[in-house]
Amino acid sequence: MSLTAGVVAVQGDVEEHATAIERAVSAHGREVTVHEIRESGVVPECDLLAMPGGESTTISRFVHSEGIAPELRDHVAANKPLFVTCAGLIVASSDANDDRVEELGLVDVTIERNAFGRQKDSFEAPLAVDGLADDEPYPAVFIRAPAIDDVGETVEVLASWDGRPVAVRDGPVVATAFHPELTPDSRIHELAFFENEDASVPTLTEST
């Protein structure tokens, strides 16, 4: 059965995430249709979702003003996979440390914005990430990246850099401070949407 995916399309690398989703799903022998989400009513039709980076205040305003925020919460409550990156992580967090952001509370973490520097300080780092299909380091691209200062009891830290968590899982939500969509390596997207190489997460298994 073909899957339906959505990418919140207010800002960020929307096309790159769509391509990465297609690669990840194809690697598991499935087909997927990817929709760009710019209005309410699309999220409920999706099996899996991604919320890219950009400017967290803009993303926050958009998902709330367009009625997408409650749909995202319902998606996660139904144990369907959600993958958030960089500014998407800030918006999805429980504490963005920014009064301009109305957090979704989908990932129980506290955020430090721009913890690894501004745009000019962008860098790539080889990350050891728990749960990947193999042990090869992941080529993580950090661009104005936030860091995670504190994690709740339900949060599993998947990777750290410079002593700080930069990839976590909280139930069906996987969040990264970096940009996996900017590499041809789809293992992080696979991690977000599939438990391992042999089995998909329960929600996707049940939809077959």
C-alpha cells in the first residue's frame, strides 16, 4: 500500500525533504506520495510528516494561524511519525526559550537557539547516531543550529555534538538540530519513519 507524506511548506528545504522522504520510503520497498502542506485539512490524510527549518517565529505563526497546529498534535497523538529539523525542532519543543514562539509541545526539550553560531559559522560534522542502519558516521550539516539544553523523561537522545544533544526521539517524533535533507544520505529520514531495516514503525505496519 502506498504511503502519504506531508511536508509543512512555509519555509525551509521543502523539496529536499520531499526527495529524502521518497528515498527513505523506497529503501523499504514502499511507494509514497508527498504533499506540500500550506493549509489545514492535509495533515489528517498523511501517514508521516516532516517540518523543516527556516525561521521559527514565522513557522509558529503559520501553523497556528492556518489551523495546522492542532492537526500536528492529533497526528502525533495517533502515534504517526513526525520528523522535525532545526527551526522545526524549536517550534515542536516544549520550551523554545523565545516568547515569540508558540510551542507545539511535541518534543519534551528545552532549546538554546543558534547555539552553534550564526550562518557564517555553518559546518559539517561526522555524527554517531543511535539506531542508524549501519555504524558509519552521519554527515550532519549545521546551519544556525539550535542545541537542546534539557530533555524530559520520555526523550531518547540519539546523537550529541560538543556535549549537547542534537538528535532525539520522543515517541513518534524524531527531531534534529541539523539538516539531514541537505545530504544524499537518507538514513536519518529512515530512522524517523522506520524502526530498522526490517520493520516499519507500528503505525505504518498497520496501514498495510
